[in-house]
Amino acid sequence: MASVAEAERLVARLGDEVTFYKIGYRLGYAGGLAFARTLVDAGRKVFLDLKLHDIGNTVEEGVASVAGLGATFLTVHAYPQTMRAAMRGKGGSGLAILAVTVLTSYDEGDMREAGYAGGVDDLVATRTAQARDIGIDGIVCAATEAARVRAIAGPSRLIVTPGIRPAWADAGDQKRIVTPRDAIRAGVDHLVVGRPITHAADPFDAARRIVDEINES
């Protein structure tokens, strides 16, 4: 979404079919943080996908500010110093911190280009173990990695997966993707579905088809 007005129109079109909304960079920098409060006040849940990563003090203070908005989830990159700072920053609020392991637009070639010696699976496993030991509330990974992440993270930690693409949707720039049905069967707790809904000719129908697929899993 490019603006709050556009987001408001989408929320109105989706009605009660959708009750949990993700706000990412684009909308976040265009008034989305204030809009998050509006959604919360209207009884909706909000996932702030801001992927924070900075020096510890900056992350801690930023998370403390976000905690006052009433959002349910906030993402940070899964670097140990960043995760520890985020957990301090959330304090006793109800905000759950999600650690982003490896972006779902990355494949093995992207990892090599970025200077990592190991592959995607190894880095996801390492960062999941670090997140678990720090006490992070949830892990963000591709659904293809969910089973291994669950084995490392344990049964109570949330697994949240982007890169969800129904069979009828275009993959776009995502590389490690699965369908909603397969993600649920892999043990994922929350699915992040953006463009298959927001870019659909009929967003309400697209959302309903995805919910139906989840319920049939």
C-alpha cells in the first residue's frame, strides 16, 4: 500500500474476512504507524514488519516506542545483539518480537553474493537456535524450512512465514514459496499473504479463497 487512504479502502473492501493486517516499510513510512493505532482501536490485529536492525540502544528504544502502539507482532533481523535489544525494549508489553532469519527472496546464489560461506538452511538453523536461546517470541522463515525450525525452536515458539503463494498467484520476487495449504501442513502458525490479495482484481474473493484453503488443510 502506498498511502493510508489506499489501505483504508482495502480494509473496507475486505470487511470481516480479514482481521490481521501487516504494515511494512512502504506504508509505515507513509503514515502507517498512526494507521496501526487506528486498526488496533477498531479491533484489528497489526503486524509491524519493520525488520529493525541497528546498534542495540537504538533498537531497544525503537521497540519501546512501537510497544505503545498496541501492535501484536514486530519483526527484527535475527542478529543476536539486535534480538536481545528488542526483547529489552518490549518490556512487559504484549508485543511479540519475531526474528527474521533469511529473507524469502534470497536463494543460495544471493547468499554467496552477500558473502555468506554457508547456505540458506544452515543460516536459518543458526539464527533460529540463537533466537531460541535469547527467548524471542517467534521465528520468520520460509515454510519450506518450518519443520527444521520447529525442531530447533521447540513447540511453543511461533513460526511465521511470508512467501505464501496460492497456486493461482504469481510468485513475483519470492523464491522459497509454498501454497497456504502446504504451509499449514508444515506446521506454520501464521501465514503472511500480501500481493495475492492486494494485487487481485477482487481482494475480498482472493482473501476468502485463501482462508478456505487454510480451513481445508
